[in-house]
Amino acid sequence: MTSPKIVQIAGEPSGRLAGKAAVGAYWATALAHITDLHFELLAVMHGIDSVVLHYRGVGGQLAAEVFYFNSAGLVTRACANYES
């Protein structure tokens, strides 16, 4: 998983996390700090082995997340992108 928010929330300067445990810990920390987390889904875009979720997140910031799937339908990579 890559996201600029990982730098802020997890303190990982690369903005990258690997594995379920690291991603789970990241979300546990994020949810503990942002108790009223809300997303407004704007669009879902499908690719061959990916999906993009376009949404409005914390503070109304526009964001898009790309999820890549393997042949078993499991997410193998996720990238979060935010409006500047």
C-alpha cells in the first residue's frame, strides 16, 4: 500500500507499507485519531485487474484509490492519491 498519509499516520517516510499486519496497524491508528471518518463515493472505475474508487474524504479532500487484484481476486497492491 502506498499513500502520502502513511508518512503522517504511520511515520513511514517512504509512504509504503507491506503486508496485512502493517496495513491493519496503519488503519487502527488512523481510525483511533479520526473517529468521524466519512467517505463520499463519487465514482467507481473498473479495469482489467484493477478498480479505482474516486471519493471525497476527510475535510472534503478529493481522493482516488487504485486496487490491483491477482487471479484469486485478492488485492495485491493499493495506491492512494489525493488532490493537491
